[in-house]
Amino acid sequence: MSVVYSVKRVGELIIVEFDIPGGVLDVARLPEAVSGAPRVEGDCVVCVSGRGPIWLYGALLHLYHYARALAVFEPRLRKCIVVATHYPKYRVGDLLSVE
């Protein structure tokens, strides 16, 4: 597998963390990387976390577009930042605690 995933739930927040063994992902492996991503419930906020190319982030955020909101983890803040939302409780730019 080109990408290894783990999932952690914190209330309404589901953190989907990825790791790229060896640190490099060939773009030809993107379909495999996305199809291997874990499925999660739609009544949550999905936060994508991991060190990887922006095109992997884009594909994963699109994969989880059905969630209430989408966020990305910001390690300097130790929080998830909402980048898209379909639910009035969340706004773009909201900071969500991972603890």
C-alpha cells in the first residue's frame, strides 16, 4: 500500500491521519492512495492530517465532501482548521481542538 491511514474520533471530529512510508508518493499511486482511505460517517467533521503533497490533500478532502465539515490539521496550533462546511455550526476558519 502506498499510504497508511489511522482514524481517531474526538466527539464530532474524526481525524484521518495518513503516513507515506519512505516519505514520497508517486502521483501514479494517487488512485490507490484514495481508494485505500478509510470510510467515515457523514454526521461528523473530518480532519485530514499528515505530511504529504497538496494533491493528496485535495483528493482526500473531495473524498470526504459528504461530511458536515472538512478540516486540516495545523501542527503549529495543534488544532484542526475548518476549510469547508455544509453545516451551520461550523464556519470556515474555525479552530477545532483535537483533545
